[in-house]
Amino acid sequence: MSKRWIRFLDGGEPGFGLLEGDQIRVHHGDMFGSPRPSGQTLSLGAVAIRRPVEPGKVIALWNNFAQLSTKLNLTKPLEPLYLLKSPNSFNDPGAVIPRPRAEGKVVFEGELGVVIGKTAAAVSVDDAMSHVFGLTCVNDVTHADILFRDPTFAQWVRSKGFDGFLPIGPVIATDLHPEDLVVKTLLNAEVRQSFPISDMHFSVAELVSLISNDMTLYPGDLIICGTSVGVGSMKPGSSIEIHIEGIGTLSNTFE
């Protein structure tokens, strides 16, 4: 049975636990190690929800969905194509996504996030999922006008690295089968994206294995699997929801 782990602030004090309905069963210790129930229960409405993981690094995939590849006239890459997102971009469920000082088009990108739970270095595809703690929802916000503005250099890090440009959450769900999931993005309550994870060029297991052959993955690291068709711009005041059945809904507003 899937578990849903959540992080929160209770009276300014950080904590984490298992979300069961609208109640949080508080735990102590290391979420990725051997968390211990404290015996305390808190109401979800009585705490401030934080992003469920504070990643050491975030690996963001490009061109990982067949439908979007077809639309953009791209071929399937021979290996995963990825970049890193900076820690200042990490954001919480329910928080405002700040409007960057650089003017231009800012877009939402609904994605599946893969949270590493056990150190992975050069792991096989068959062993890869044993290093995954669970899955979460992500909005990989991008300043689209900056990305290819300079023809000599694609500005991936800058366009995706503005403050608050990576909302994560609301929970990490364990024991789900990624290939069964569908990512939905709603802009102002209207569905703009709805795509199956089974359309990925590289499965979650393949991503973990191949990336771990490049760099060691540590507990709490986050792989965000890329997006598909339906990406669109966010106007100031817009509400954005990323929904994945079994995980929940990540909701934010754009300043």
C-alpha cells in the first residue's frame, strides 16, 4: 500500500510524517532512513505545508516524451538529456511563484518528480527502483523568452533558475508504478496538460540507472522527468495545479 510522506512547519518548528486523510502521523529521525512514529497526530489544516524534500540536486530532463518530440520534430535522444536546477528555485505547495524581474513569457511545465532514497552509483536498470524512495508532483517553471534569446548559447540554467521556479509536492508517495500515472496541469482550473508517464523515452528505472552512471545520486536528490505537450504561459495572478492520481495536487499562484 502506498504511503504519503509530508513535511510541515508546526509553530515554526519543522517536522514530517505520514499523511492519512486529513491527519499527519508525526515521525522522528530520517525520512529516508528509519523514520520512527512519535505517537503524535496533527491536523493537516493546523500546520504549514512545506515541500516534501529538500534536494541536494535536481536533475531536469529535456526531450523525454515521445508526443512532444513528434510535435517539435525531434528524434528520440540516444541518452537522457538533462540540466540541473538551482536551490533558490525550490518552492513550496501553496506558495506564490515570484514574477522575475526579467520581463517576458513565463510558462508552466507539469512533471513527475522521482525522489532518491538510497545512494545510487552506477546501478543497473533492474536494481534502480530499489534506490527510489517515492514520487512527487513538480512544476518546472521556465522563462521561455530567455531560453534561446542568445543564438550562441541556450540559457537553460538561467531560464529555469529564477527564485521560486520549482514548486514541489505536496507529498512523496511510495510504492506507485510510474508507468501507470498520468500528469495533469490545470491553469485557472482548465486542463492544459494530460499525458501518460508511459510515453517517456526513458523509464524511471532507466533514468536512475543512466544518470547514476554519470553522477552519484544521494537520498533526497530529485529527478524531474520532463514534460509533454500543452505547455503554456502564466499571466500574473494565474493559479496552476499539477495533479497526479495517487500523489495529489500541487497548487501555486503566479505573482
